[in-house]
Amino acid sequence: MFSAPWSIGPVALVIWALDVLWLLLIVDVAASWLVGFGMVRSRSANHWLRQLRRVTEPVTAPFRALAPPSRLGGIDISPLLACFAIYLVQRALVSLAAG
């Protein structure tokens, strides 16, 4: 059964927040492809994308520094690395919570 994030324990709340961040990273990647292929051009969409980037950029920037797109043929794998790191943190939290 679904329970609201504020009615569960602190570890579950952190895991839930990391799930939301993971989802925002996926949306950011998809949106960047839409912009890159010229499918999104409106000013309101660009404003929305800038706001999304304000949330995801602090997470992806350290990974982009480790694996810059210039070294990988222009492919930015920082969102993939960030999603993998989120997964690892979630698994560690689950293991710690389980005892």
C-alpha cells in the first residue's frame, strides 16, 4: 500500500527523495534530446528546462568533471553515472536499514 513520504521513516524518506532525483535526471536527459533535435523551442519550455537544470546540474557536474564529454566523443554520460551512484546509495541505505 502506498504511504505518503512524510509518514514513513527517515531512511525511506531519503530513498524516496533519491527516487525523485533519479526521475528528474531521466526527464532532464529526455528534455535535452528534445531540445537537441529541435523538437522543443518555445520560451516557456526553455524556462521550464532551466529550472529543471538548476536541480540536476549540481548532481551531474561532479560526474561531468570525472568523465568530460570532450573525452568521450561529445557524449555526456554524467547523468548515467549519477543514476548509478543514486542506485548504489539507495542499496547501501536499504542494507543499513535492514541491519
